[in-house]
Amino acid sequence: MITLTAVIRKEEDMYIAECPEVGTASQGKTIEEATKNLKEATELYLEEFPLERKGRSIITTFEVTEVAET
């Protein structure tokens, strides 16, 4: 079993899910559906291109100053 990261964002009426470790992406109408579809896409990808274990990714957040639009 491999634990990977899902980054999810909402675009209009769909959720987009991406796996930064592998580069796969998918979508769904709910977060759960997007995650399920990402898992399926990633499993299919890894069947063809096995992941070389290089350690776990570090996920963090940071803030930037908002730029006013003119």
C-alpha cells in the first residue's frame, strides 16, 4: 500500500483532484467522486509506470500579499 497526496480544488461546478507525486488528475461532481476517480486514474497509471520510492512529499502552505487589480 502506498499513501499519496490529493490536492483538490473547485472549478465552477466540478472538483478537480491532482496527485503531485505522480502527476495524475481527475474530476468529479463531489470531493468524494473526484478522489475516487483520482485513485482509479493513479492506479491505472502506476500499473504502466511504477513509482520509484524516494520518500514522502512534504505539503505545506504559505501566504502572499494580495495584489489589487487596477
